[in-house]
Amino acid sequence: MEESDYIDSFAEVGFQDIRRIDQLDYFSGSASESTRKVAEGFGATSITIVGQKG
């Protein structure tokens, strides 16, 4: 999924003022080399999204 898909999903259920406040390469800190390689191959990262429920 793209970031915009997540934001759209939150908007569809009534959240407002939705925005990404952080992005982290979560998997780069994995102890498992295979996990790091697979995540890198997919371009996997984590994001933190906030919004207001109106």
C-alpha cells in the first residue's frame, strides 16, 4: 500500500487533519540479515500517522 492509501482509509472512517509525523526504516535494525534484505528489497519502512476523529 502507498501512504496515500492509508491516509484515504482513515479519512473514509471519519478522521480529519490526517498527516504523517514520522518515518522510520524499522527493519534496518533487525538482528536477522535475511529480514533486512527482504525488507530492503520491498522498500519496507514504517510511518506514524496522526489524525483527529471528528
